[in-house]
Amino acid sequence: MAFTKLHLIDPILKSLEAEGYQSPTPIQAQSIPYVLEGRDLLGCAQTGTGKTAAFAIPILQLLYKQKQEERGPRKIKTLILTPTRELAIQIDESFAAYGKHTGLSHAVIFGGVSQLPQVNILRKGIDILVATPGRLLDLISQGYIDLKDLKIFVLDEADRMLDMGFIHDVKRVITKLPAKRQTLFFSATMPPEIQKLADVLLTRPAKVEVTPVSSTAEAIDQSLYLVEKKDKPSLLLHLLNNSPISSVLVFTRTKHGADKVVKFLHRSHIASAAIHGNKSQNARQNALSNFKSGKIRVLVATDIAARGIDIDDLSHVINFELPDVPETYVHRIGRTGRAGNSGIAFSFCGADERDALKDIQKLIGKNIPVVNEHPFPSDAPAAPVPAMVRQKTPQQKPGAGNRGKSNHFKFRRKKDKIPSSHIAAHK
Ligand code: AMP
């Protein structure tokens, strides 16, 4: 099925083409028509299924059509409430990508950082707001956000809101919304409290469900390498030289990290290329076609850059760094073993990544088998080391070592998991 079958407008089709999306995922094919009809929606789907586009695309289309008939300052017409800052950022980036040609404006707000830049953007007037609950309530109570013109409300990852202790904040946000609105409700699971919330929020919803993302992980042969951060490049080289890897997508967390891996591989005479947001469209296309044609067998990518690239016959995925969002792990490894082929995924886990590993293993419901026989085994303790120690390596000069590392990542884990009322108190 093509996106054109979903009656999407040209400005959106153009962006989807630029993203490299060829056809809608099942959740998109099912949800988009209902949302365009103005119906409430109950979606059982996780990150990694394409659910962000399943709501972002039709929302952009509805708002674009409304905008043609409106004059005056922009008011918030859509609110997307999501539990973590990284999800909030990803959703906002999706609106930016799919809505590039719509002229609609969007903003993202989350706790743990100064509110001033966020307030400045809100003051200019926006159509779409992506928010985590604590910061949203904070800015509402300070009078910076008014939701009385809201037309569409999206509650994303409702069950995770419950797990993270945000459910009361979510309920408080709901009291601030106009009664007449379209509501889209997404949750991977439906525990009783979430079902109750859905019953209250939704009016005769259309229901769509897709296979949980974690089940895709079962088909893939996964292994874990416990390795010190400094040894990861050497381990990568070792695997490239000693395993039957015909084509591999290597994931790093940052653009800087991707470039570093490629430089190291070049020095070791392994043809590779990086694709990430700092590369021109041309450079990315070149890298991709060289990879697809087999000229290079290693492509190094960040999660964002890897979006929308569809590569068949990938023999391996290597997680050079573990992702902080567990669903991202499943999505990454799902890029190998497509179309019935068996896939292989290697993951490198440093001492500072044990928390991320725990979350991933919880999501996929099993422990990833550890490979003990390799030349760079880590003798680091299993417990995570404190953040201050983690960021220093002998090669780093003070103040120079973290360039290119995402600040988002540094705060994420601790702050997003504490109740948002505490985040407000830390400002
Ligand atoms: P999500 O479940 O929304 O986090 O999306 C998972 C990933 O799939 C993201 O990296 C998206 O960019 C990508 N994606 C979403 N829809 C499509 C599509 N129709 N074709 C290809 N990639 C997609």
C-alpha cells in the first residue's frame, strides 16, 4: 500500500518521500483514516511500530486544513503528552520532519532544563505542543500555556506514565483540556487503571492494535559483549575481522560518536561511512548507495539518521552503544533479519550502560546471552558508576571531552524518572 492511498495532502507526501518512507506501517495504515475522520482512537502499539507518524501525519493534515480558514495569532491546537524527554524530543522532531511544508509551528517542553527558552518559543505562538506532564503543569500554572483552543489531545505511552508515577499529573492535565476535542490514546499494554482512564477520555473510539515490538526480538540471534568503553573500537575491529559479517549497521548514540568510529575504521583499512544529521543529503545518499551495492560493508548511524532507511539483506546490527530507550534497541535489531532472514545482533555494554541493559532485558523479557570468549572482556563492576566518574576518561582534557555528547542523555535517566513535581522544585 502506498501513502497516496490514504488521501494525504501534497505537502505531507513530499516530506514522507524525503524521509524515504515508501509505505505506511500497519499502525499507520489503520490509524490515519480514523484520525482524519475526526474519530477518537485507542491504539495498542509501542515505540518502533511507527506510531508517532500514525498520529503526527493526520494531525498535521487536519491542522493544515483548518489553518487555511483561520486568521490571527497561533493558539495551541494539539497537545501531545508523553512520559520522557527523549520521547518528547523524538515526537517534536517527527512533527518537524513530516510538517516541513505545512507552515505549522511546533514546540517541545520538558523538565530538568531552564524553562526560559521554552517560554520564549511559546510566547511566539505555536500550533502543536509536545510536553512531558510536570513541565506542562508548571507552565500552565505560571500562565504561559492556555489550552482552551485545543482541538486534538494525544496521550502517548499511557502505561509508561503509570509505571513512572506520572498518572496523577496526567489526570491533572486532563482537567485543563476543553471537553470538546478529539482524543488519541496510545498504550502498549492495558492494565486496569489505564483501561479506566481510556474509558473516561475516549468517546466511541476506533481501536487499532499491532503486534508488540518486543516480539520481533525473538527471531534475532542476539549476543552481549561486556567491554570497557575504551576497548569498544578494538572489539568492533575484532568482530569485523573474525565474524562472517557481510553488511552491518553500527549504531552510536551521537553524531560525533559515529564519526569517531568511522575514522577509527578507516585507520584500520575498513571501508565504512557514517550517516547522521550533520551530513549533507548527498553524502548520506552516497553512503547509503555504496552500502547497498556492497562497496562498503559497514554503515555507522545514529538512531535519528537511521530512521526511514530501509536496507534489506543486512546480516548484522551492532549496538556500539546501547540506546537509553529500550524500544529503540528492539527497533535497531529489527533492521536485521527482515523478510524471513535470520538476523544477528551484537551489543556492546560498558560499565556505565548497565541500567540501559536492565531496561532492555525487561522489555524483551529475557537476558541477552553474554559472550565471554573475546579479547577485550570487561572487568568493571556490574553496578553503574556515578555520572561524574563516567564522563572522565584519561584522554579527555577538562571541559573538552563531552562535545558532541548529548546533554539530553546526561540528564535523562535520573530526572525523567523522578516525579515531575520534584523536577519543578529543582529548577
Ligand atoms: P516510532 O514507532 O514512531 O518511534 O517509529 C519508529 C521508527 O520508524 C522511526 O525511526 C521512524 O522514523 C520510522 N518510520 C515510521 N514510519 C515509517 C514508514 N512508514 N516507513 C519507514 N520508516 C518509518
